[in-house]
Amino acid sequence: MTAAAKLLIVTADDFGISRGVNRGIVQAHREGILTSTSLMVHRPAAEQAADVGRACPALSIGLHLELDAGGARDVPTELDRQLARFTELVGAPPTHLDSHHDVHKNPRVLPDVRAWAQRIGVPVRGCCRVRQLSKFYGQWGGETHLEQVSVDGLLRLLDAELGPGVTELTCHAGYVDAGLTSSYTVEREAELRTLCDPRVRPALAERGIRLVGFRDLPAVAGVLSVPEGAA
């Protein structure tokens, strides 16, 4: 593998938030370009997410932390609690770590999260040698913009932003159902359609982009793009 290789992890947040989101994430993995997801361990559909996730052995499953930035003193205890629940559900440690609304990046929380993640040996979004690309999102300025999560929008984003090394494209694919409490609804289903669109995988190949998951990082360490510890 050359130093100029472009490796792409595609991660869906919110695994476990509802059965509809779970179904969409699994579909995006099986039929599309999704390689990774992050599990919310205390949500109503977390057990079902773990069940369907076990049927997808190539899917990297990480821990999507839910933390209160105002209760920073309790962060270490909460980290241990959510990790224990993750291991109970999944039967394996997380392949990576991130958080709902990126609260782990809050300066009051981040030192504890980084120290804890280093202890258990998992990469943390935005704080490891994988570059985060968060612009694949269907709301801007409080309004829906589905063109941002269309096939053309995705390819424009990758053409403009994807460089050599490993990049994580974050997304929120899924189906909307009665169990989903979120303002991000039609956008989820639009993301799902794009990730599963048959034009996307050939377009990635044409651009020399290879799909990988977090579980593949040890094998691709030579092309990681961001120095360890960078924010």
C-alpha cells in the first residue's frame, strides 16, 4: 500500500436509538458503503442493535457515549458503566469511541475520555490518527438540505476533502419509526439511500478510495494521516 492511499471509514452514529435506525444501519452496511457504527448502550433498541450487529461480522462497532458535560466529576464512573454495558451487549470491546453530539470533545470531559480510552486501547474520534469528516449532514442553519447528502453531494465532499491516509466520514443513516425522537428524520433516510446507491462504490473505486473499518486500523497503520493525539 502506497503512502498516498486514501482509506475511508464510513461510520453511522446512533446505533440502538430505535429499531428503524438499526435496520437502516445494517442495510447500509450490507448493501452500501457503511463500514462502522457506534452503539448507544442505554437506548431502548440497544439490545436489538447488538443482536443484529453480531450477524454482521465485518461491521466495526464502537461505543457512542452519552455524557453530561456539566457533571464532569462523574465522567470516569460513567465511562466504566457504559463500557461494561457495551461489553455485556456486544460480547467484545468497542473498536472505537465517540459520543452523542461530540460531547467528549468538551474540555471538561476530554481529558478523562482520552486517558480512559488510552487505558483500554481504543481510538477516540477527533483525537487519534484518523481524520474526521463531519460535513455529510442534511441540515444546515436549522433547515433541511438534502442535496448535501445526495450522491452528488457525497462525491463533491470527498473530492474536496479526502486526502491521503485514513478518514472517517460520519453519518446518521436510518429509517424513521415511532421509536425515534429526533429532529433529524427525512435526512436519515436520504443518507441511507445515498450510502446504498449502486453508483457510489464504483465512484469510490474510480477515485482510488478504499473502504476500511476501525477493526482494520492495525493493518493500515502505515498510512494514518494525523499524528497520534491531534485534536
